[in-house]
Amino acid sequence: MKRGKKYAEAAKNIEKGNLYDVAEAVSLVKKTAIAKFDETIEAHIRTGCDGRHADQQIRGAVVLPHGTGKKIRILVFAKDAKAEEAKAAGADYVGGDELIPKIQKENWFEFDVVVATPDMMGVVGRLGRVLGPKGLMPNPKAGTVTMDVTKAIQDIKAGKIEYRLDKTNIIHVPLGKASFTEEQITDNFQTLIEAVIKARPAAVKGQFLKSVTLSSTMGPGVKINPMRLV
């Protein structure tokens, strides 16, 4: 993959093959975020899990102390009193059956997170094929299938993110923006890594954290020494 001059210049700051401690990695990832927009800083965590086995899956959610720096749009599937509660709590969109054709046929995806009350999961289930691949399907483990819609909305607005294994057993999550201070990114990273380590499936033997990399949207990856995190 051909990279631009800016990327090559930024990459010179990173020693190839070196594993950095968290503070150094955070400093470098901020230094190498040189795009004209406020880049997102992400963590990429490769685990020793084999996601093909049900007992080695990881999925959960954690509230980052400083949020992600992104305004999150929330869609809530609820009815009657719960729908009113969701609106009062600040949900961007609230509805039920009437939203199915809008999403399926009109390709409407003006939302980042979907929350649903348990009694609406029959309705939401009909959207499994479109919401599933986009990682938008509500899930009890992530706290997005709940009767307490107020708490769910407040947590998401406060910086709650979901983490899960992808098909290659890697967790990809946003940690904040390049404009965040090093302390804010470090706090968010420590909160995330503690949650992931806690979520380690008992069935996983050997080294759990295989590699941990921080990167900005357009910048090079900075590898953290995983042995210092456990």
C-alpha cells in the first residue's frame, strides 16, 4: 500500500520493532497525527482468543472517563412510557415498527448506537441482517438491551464504547481525539485495557494480549509492550 510523504515523515518518529510503554506510545501517536482534521486515536488489541469457539468470545462495554470526542447519535426502539422516557433522556431517534422499512428500504443509518427494550427485540430482530454486519445490533452484554433506557442513554453520551472480537480476534476501539491531552488518552486506554483483561475468557490459555497498537486515523501504528499491561 502506497503511503504519502506526510505518513513517511511521521513514521520516522517510530522505531521499527520497538515496543513502547504506554506513556511513550501515547506521546508518539499524538505527535504523528498530522492530518488537517482532528484525527481519532484508536486501540487495536490482538488477543490469544479463538473466536470460533463460543467460550472464547469477548464482548462488553466500558465508559471511557473522557469520552471519545465524538457526538454519538442514539436510536432507541421502545414504546409507550419507555419511548417517552427515551426522548426525555436525550435519545436522537425513538420508534418501533415504523422504522423497519426506513432502515431496510431507504438505507437510513443516521445513528451510531441502537438501544432497545427487551419487549422490542422481536421487532429489532427483523433488522438483524442489516444491523448485525454494521455492529449495531443491540446486545444485553453491551447494556444496549435494557428496560433502563435513561441509564443506557446517559452512559453512551458520557463515553461508553463497546468492545468485541472481530473475525481475526482483534478488538478495535476509539480512545479519543488527537486534540485530547496525553493524560486523557492514557486514562481512557487504561480503563479500556483493564476491562478487556477482566473479560478474558477462562478457556484462553497462554498469552492473552498478543499485541497492542495505538494509531491515529491517518498515522502509523505505535506498538505497546503487552507484557507490561498484564
